[in-house]
Amino acid sequence: MTAFLETNKQRFLDELLELLRIPSVSADSRFKDDVRRTAEFVRDKLTAAGLDEAQLFETAGHPIVYAEKIVDSAKPTVLVYGHYDVQPADPYELWHSPPFEPTIRNERIYARGACDDKGQFYMHIKAIEAMVATDGLPCNVKVMIEGEEEVGSDNLGTFVREQSELLKADVILISDTSIISNETPSLETGLRGLSYVEVQVTGPNRDLHSGVYGGGVANPVNVLCEMIASLHDENGRINIPGFYDKVADLSDEERSELAKAPFDLEEYKRDLGINDVMGETGYSTNERTSIRPTLDVNGIWGGYTGEGAKTVLPSKASAKISMRLVPNQTPNEITELFTRHFTSIAPAGVQVQVTPHHGGMPYVTPVDSVEFEAASKAFEEAWGKKPIPTRGGGSIPITALFEEVLGIKSILMGFGLDSDALHSPNESYGLFNFYKGIETIPYFYKHYAALKS
Ligand code: BES
Ligand code: MN
Ligand code: MN
């Protein structure tokens, strides 16, 4: 195995770079053909890795890639999940090298999708290839790589419901999360959910002269800003009635357990170029970004934003708002609470419209399972250290659905770093992480097969 990985190192990287060159932006229909080309590329690499039945399943949106290798029906089955779609690369001008021309600098691969999730799911294909080519697979494996994770996985949900027989497995293995650092491996034991809405405030029936009408008519941009500002109180808590009603509070023990994860606040601030952090009173930065819910404006617009100054009182203002959810909040309930509250605080001079976008359930995975133990042992063997359990702040909505529909728990064996700039300009993935992941994954199979037998 070690020899195989060493001999094929350069080829593995070259293939990943080829994958990163295809701009598989799921949100933007201009990339539709590229998204399909990416799926075909992945399918062909699954075949080349020695998997059977590699194929595309068509959906109402982008195709799902699937392949499997059943070595022995008496052995347990691992279902690998990942996504080959990526976030839009905008703003392009902030990239130091073009997002779809992967470039290696300081031992890192710079490209959109380098970490999220092409670099990470591709490790699985190479790890499977290595197992097949050397000692053989110790478990059965099914691989499902989708093309719509970054837009909410709606069609995957339908696919999972329809194909529950095909997807039968004992554990789901996902590399689409982060570790604490390359010196401190960790395993995420939970993900936040998501509720995403777009709001629009409409005032006068047209843009107005801000001198002639200013002062006498509600300005939708002013109003929207005030409404948004009122959504947090002075303690950083979200001011929506009922918002915290179902939030699962952690016990002091659980909190002190999580607090053991090393965290360097100065380094955190330096990385982000900020002088101070902020958030909900009474919680640490790590807690604020994992076990506590949030409300954030993701984008806001309205009025004149072009060059120079145009004196105009805009007719409309809009914003996109995300709320990260924690157990036991549900996106439907939270979206409804938001809508009711946001509409109720609108002043008389404007009209407010709230449009829900995609959402997702929060997810937690138990740490006392055979699956978690196998993952923990795999890290220990490859990294020489036991991984620290952490709770993640991001969302992978399909994990909750896997549990609900298939009854299978997911293991979040990610190898990225929060500083990899996922969704940002200059996303990157460390070569160390790519190779270390390929080395760690086969250990999971080995320990899992042993623990299950
Ligand atoms: N891989 C991320 C989620 C993630 C990143 C989890 C880092 C933990 C650590 C995933 O691709 C993602 O971006 N998910 C979206 C959700 C979706 C519904 C668009 C997110 O979290 O914003
Ligand atoms: Mn991802
Ligand atoms: Mn993502």
C-alpha cells in the first residue's frame, strides 16, 4: 500500500488538477455542460479505480454519479458521499491565480473546489483504487458523488428516497469538513442546519428624487437596515420570538469536553485580519460557531451602487439572510418564525416580502459507535494522534436525510482546514492534507471491517 501510494503520488495530483479545471458551478446555468462533464470525469475515474457499475443517474437537475464494489455480501458496506459541484468563483478579480486554472504555491493547490469538495472526495477514489490494487477491499463500498450540494441537494433527496435499496449500507463516510489543524486532527460530530431566506422591502412605486421626496417617504433601504439591525439584541442574541425555544443546550460536561480542543484566538484574529471577535454573550468563539444558532446577512442591495453619486430614494431594497440552526431547530419552523416576525416589524410605509430558499436539518453523530471508533483509529494510525471530537459550524443537509430515510449514520472524516478559504476567493487545499487523507481512508476500512467482524 505505502509503495503504491508513493509510486502514484504525482498521477493522483495530476488527475485532481484535471478535475479542478472543469468549472462545475451548480448554481449558475451557464456551467450546466461543465457540470455534466465533471460527472462523466468522476464516473470514468471510478471505473478506472476498479469499481463496478459506474454510471450517471439523471435528476431534474445535475446528474448523480454512482458506483459500487461488492466483495462479499457478508461483509459490511461503506457508502461514500461527496459532491463534485462547487460554489461560484466570484469575485474573480480577487483571485491571485484563476479559480479554474489550479496552481500550486507553498505546497497548496489553489482552485475553486480544491478543498470543497473535489480535493476531498477525490481522496476516496484514490484510496479505493489503492486498496483494490494492493490488499483488496476489506468491506463492500458504494460511492455516490452528487452535483447539487452547494444548491441544497433537493434532487439528491428524491434520489435517496427512490433508491433506498441500491444505497443500502452500514455507514456513510464523508470527507467534506475540517480538522482543527495539521498538528491536531479532529473528527466533527455534528453539523449545523440552515434556513435561508430572501427579503424584499418595497416603498414608493418608483425610484424618487431624494431631494424632492427625501424626508417624507419611507426609504426601503433605510427601513431594511433598521429592520435587520433589530434582529440582534445587545447580547448578540437573535430577537425573533420563539427562535431559541427548541435549541438543545449542552451540559456543562459537554461544553468543557468541547473546550478541550486547542484554539488560538490571536491566530484566529490574525488569519481574518480583525481586531476582535464578536458574538453571543456567554459563549466562546468555538461555541458561537458550532453549537449556537446564528442569523447573518449574506448579501444586501438596493438603490444606486454605480459610479459617482446619484441622488435617488430607492423604490426597493433586498437582502439574503441565512440562519444556522442547531439541534432541535428545524428549517421549516425557523423560516416560519422569521417570516412572521420580519413581516410584523415592517413600518406602515413599506411592504415586505419573504421568500424562503433551501434549508437543511442540523445533524449529530454519536461518538460511542463502532463507526466513530474506526474513524478515530484510522486517524491515530495515520497521524500518530487520536483525533479530537468537535462540532462543526457548516451544513451538509443530506446527512440528516440519510439518517431519516436510510437509517444510516454519517462519519464526518474531513481533512480540510477552516483557513482553506472555502466559498471564498483563493480557496486552497494542502498537498499534505490530500495525501494524508488518501493514507488515512484505507485505515478506516481496515478498522471498520475488523470491528464489525
Ligand atoms: N463542505 C461544506 C460544509 C462544511 C464546511 C461543513 C466546512 C463543515 C466544515 C458544504 O459544501 C457547504 O458549503 N454547505 C453549505 C450548505 C448548503 C445548503 C449550501 C453551507 O454550509 O453553507
Ligand atoms: Mn462541501
Ligand atoms: Mn460548500
